Amino acid sequence: MTKYNKIVLASLVLALATSGLAQTEVAVNDDMYRGLRALGAGLALGLGAVGTGIAQARIGSSLVGAVAEDPSKAGSLLLYFLIPETLVIFGFLALFILN
């Protein structure tokens, strides 16, 4: 059995085990988790923005160097600069879902 097959098998077993241990809906006071939801939403947006900033800093410096060598590729390379911005969009999505 290869390493890849072991990873897939372990993932499948864990996924099935967690769905088997899922509980039914329990009546819980909603005010009790309001602070945790706000913390989770803030972390989702904040960490997404920090990750985007780190990625765009590295991609941006490479983009400037590549455009300096061949300015005709600026439009296609700009797409690679904008791809990490989806992290912030997902952070906003999590923020609105949690609140």
C-alpha cells in the first residue's frame, strides 16, 4: 500500500467517524456563544488579510521585476497578483456567516 493510499484511507475513516459521532441539534442559549462567534469572525477576516498581505508582498515584487523585463506581460501577470485577494473575500464571507 502506497503512502498516498494510506492518506486517502485515513482521511476517509476520519470523515466517516466524525459524521457518525455527530450529535443532533441541542437547544443552547444563543447569547452564550455570541462572543466566540465574534472572535471567530474577527480571526477569519484578520488572518485572511494578513495572509493576503504576505502573499501580495512577495508576488508584487516579482511582478515588478517581470514587467520591467517584458512590459507586454503586465496584464496577464496582474491576474496572479489579484488571486490572493480571494482570501480576504472568503474572510468577509465567514464574517457575515458567523454574525
